[in-house]
Amino acid sequence: MKTLKIFLAVSVSILAFSGCHFFDSPKVTSKEIKAASVWSEKDQGPSFSDCDAFDQSIDKKNCFEAIISNTIMDYIAENPWESSEYLDEEIILYLYIDKQGLFSLQEIESSNGILEAIPNMEESLEIAVSQIPQAQPAIKTNVGTFVSTTLKLPIMISAQ
């Protein structure tokens, strides 16, 4: 019985000292994290289920962009803007797509003149973007997780 206790004590001691490496966490440098986070061609951008029928990635991308553009343009057509000034200017919308695939307007890049000429433009665009259907979020394939993304959408505004 005494030898069994000694054997057990020695075995537990050996396991305790030799097993310490199991508790070491691997060191990952910020450079490695940054390299793994860079978007690659293998990663999947956001999409809509309506676009899944297309085989080519360019067709899926065009479908995705068309749904976004059409949703915004349909809203603007139903709720037209009025301007007392002549306008021929491009604005840029930055659309944020979260990890659940929901859209929001992050930023509008435009001149002050257009904001003064169309005072309700920003509010109108926020409503239009909120009507974009929920998408399938982007996927970072090397870690297999959904990620948020930002899209840049140029819009040409002309008024006479």
C-alpha cells in the first residue's frame, strides 16, 4: 500500500511537471493576425439568396449590386427630391453590412452645396438604405466566421 502511494505521488509529480507545456498559449504576433485578416479571393463577400442561382462570381456580384442600387433608386423614385438649383454631382454612400447582414448608412461623401440644395437627402438615403433586404453576411473563410463589411456606392445626382 505504501509503494502504491509513493508510485502515485511520483506519477502525479511527473505528470504535473511534464504537462505544463499544455497550458502554454501559442504566441501569435500582431503581424500574423494582420496577415490573416487581410481580405483574400477565397473569402466570400456578402450576397443575397436571390443571387445564388448564378454560377459565375461576377454575375453574383452584379446581382448583389443591382439589388442594392434598385432598392435605393426605387425609394428615391417614390419619394423624389426637389432642388431649386442645377445639380450634376456625384455623391458616395458608404454602406455598412454587419455580421447579421443588415445594412446601414455609415457616411455620405458629398459637397456642402448638394446638402443645401437637397435638405432632406441624408434622411431620405438613410430610409432607402434601411429598406435593402437582409443579406447573407461576408465570410472570412480562413477562420470560418461572419464579418462586417463596408461598401462604397457612387450615385450620380442630376437636376435641372
